[in-house]
Amino acid sequence: MSSTKKSIRKSVSVPPTVAKRVRSLARAQRTSESRVLVELIETGLAAKDDERQHFQDLVDQLARAKTKAEQKRLKEELARLTFGD
């Protein structure tokens, strides 16, 4: 088995405004639009992972919280993360 990972070709449709922004970023970075899309997806996935970790950290803090005020603050922050503002 080869240890190199092959790229998988995917086709996506993006709104014209997104396509324009991607094209602009590609020109500014002097790279391909595909590379920009991959970087944006990787950044988005990392942000989701960070958000999940932050949520887990808050849950751990809530489990250790000693005061009602601290519990309330953590519950409100968890609600904001879950349901938005």
C-alpha cells in the first residue's frame, strides 16, 4: 500500500459572490482557485474542531464549577455556542 495520499476530485457549485471572492483571493495570492478553496475548507474544518474543543472545555469547567454564579455563566455560554445569540 502506498503511503502517499491521493487527492479526490470533487465538484462544487458556489454562488457568484463566493466565486468572485475566491477568484480575487487566488489572484492576490498568485495561486489557483482550487488551492484557495482547499485552504478555506481546511481553515473551516480547523475552526469547527476548535469550536468543539472549546465546547468540551466549557462542559468540563461546568462540571467543576463550585458556585451558582459560575455555573450560570458557563450554562449561558454553552447555550450561546449551541443556539447562537
